Amino acid sequence: MSSIEIIRIRTVADKQKKAMKWLLEIVPTLWVTPYLKEAVICQGLSAPTDLSVLLRWDEIELHDCGSDSAVIITEGLKAFGLVNYTIWPILESFQSGSACMNQLQGKGLDVTQPSDTATRIRKKRKT
């Protein structure tokens, strides 16, 4: 089973820089961990002092307490602000390009016609 662990921190500007520096030291060391497929550090668009770390795991079942890597990150970030941790089991995963098209067609979905759903949502937001 694949899962994504999300560790979010809400902090203030001076602590955000320190938290980011700490993450840039810790996250690259995670690659010795088996089954870790991806580690991503993100910054909040509407709240730039917010940071998130996403850990994507393949072929491992995570329990409520999470991975050792997530525990290390979560505990370390507490020194910089409010931390939130969640685990998200991946139900479906779609890759870009023809592999995704084949996967959708295999589910009986018509992928030859462009969808106007995004356009309708954008128009509704403007009103």
C-alpha cells in the first residue's frame, strides 16, 4: 500500500527561515529509508510562513503513529511553530501522459473529449 504523510507547520517569518534551514538539513538524509519514494518541501501560497513536508511511501503500511522519518520531522519542527501531522493512504494514482489516458480508458471513462468542468468552476468563482 502507498501512503503520503503530510507534516505542516504554521510559524512566523523569522522562525520560518530557521525551520526551512533545518528541513533542508534533515530531509535529504531520509533517502536511506527503505520504501521512501519522494520527499517534498512546500511553502504556503496564501500564507508564505507555512511550510509542509510530504513523504510518499510505496509498499509499506503506515500506522497511526506514522513513519520514523515523520516522527523526527514532526518533533523537530515543534521548536519553530504549530505542527500538524496526517497520513493519507493513496486510493488512486494517475501519471501524466499516455499511461494516464490508458488507465482512465481502462476504467471505462471517455478521455477523448475535453472537460469543461474547470471552466465552469472558474466562472462560478468570479461571480
